Amino acid sequence: MTYRRLLNIAVLGSGKGSNFSAIASAIDRGEIPAKIAVVISDNPGAMILEKAKGLGIPTEVLPRGKYKTWLEPWIEEELVRILKKYHIELVVLAGFMRVLKETFLSCYEGKTINIHPSLLPAFKGKEAWKAALEASVKETGCTVHWVSKEVDGGQIIAQSKVPLLPGDTPEILHARIQQAEHELYPRVLKAICLDWLNQKGG
């Protein structure tokens, strides 16, 4: 499908970039009215950067800083500078392993989405699939939500359920959740982009 205008998005990731690949493929098929203007990582060795370069998408690497779980304000300032440089309208977190705080959110709250591997509000934080397995719940899944000051606490946009099955290991369950993510995230991104473009007369 051909759209009159494409929403300019940035994808942020720290690792393999499997959700990035799912989104990029959906955009390439004409399913999402968006253009990935830049891929940004906090990890210079992240596979997501190589995947982006292979598709001809510009990449940027953030300074590492002193902390593993969050970005210092000066690094968030650099992130905001990069996003403005590429005229980003929507920020898509895809396995980005840093908590984003006030410096970033003062500019991009309400313009940033994330996908989390659980049915929020259950099992916030890292390795949520392991927590679900240890809790012996009947089902878990994934959640797309708006990013807010509360970690994994922003408004829920959509969810996809994944049952826990006999014989599940953390690796097997995580793989099934990721498969659900790769279907849910592009679908939600398409809906958001269409909604925003309709509001802007796109």
C-alpha cells in the first residue's frame, strides 16, 4: 500500500534487534506508514546496528556512561539531540535495556512506545518470562505500552497472550513470547502511525 506521508520513527535497541527486523519487514511490505530514519543503540557491538546498516538505515551509538541500567542526563541530552537531528516523531524501543528518565521524557513522553515480555502490570523488569515460569502462572505474553517515568508502568496499548506449556524452559517460553512480540508490535505500530497521520491530515 502507498501512503501519502510516512511517520518518521527511530528504533532504539541494545541487542539482537529481532523486533526491529519484524518492524522493518512490515514497513518494507508497505504495511506500516512509517520510515525508520535512524537506529540508535547504547551498545556499539549490538547486532541491531549491523542489521540496520545492512538495510541502509543510519545508525547512532550513545556514549556508555557510568551506569548499566540508565543513562546519565548528559547522555539523554545527546539522545534528544540525535532524535531532533533526524526529525523523529515517534520513538520505538525494541530491546533497549536502559531506563529513560526526565531529560528524555520532558521531550518525548507521549511519543515513545515499548514492548515488554509479560502481561503488564504483572512481572515488570528484566527477564519477565523467567518470573512468569517461576510463578507457575497459566499464561503470560507481551505488552506494548507508552513509556512513562514509572518503569514498565506506562499506559497499556495492546497485549498478546502466550500460554505456559508443560516442559517449558525459560528459553522455550521466551522464544514463544518473542514470536508473539513480532506479530503484535508491527500491528500496534501501524495503528498508531495511521491514527497520528489521520490527525495531522496525512
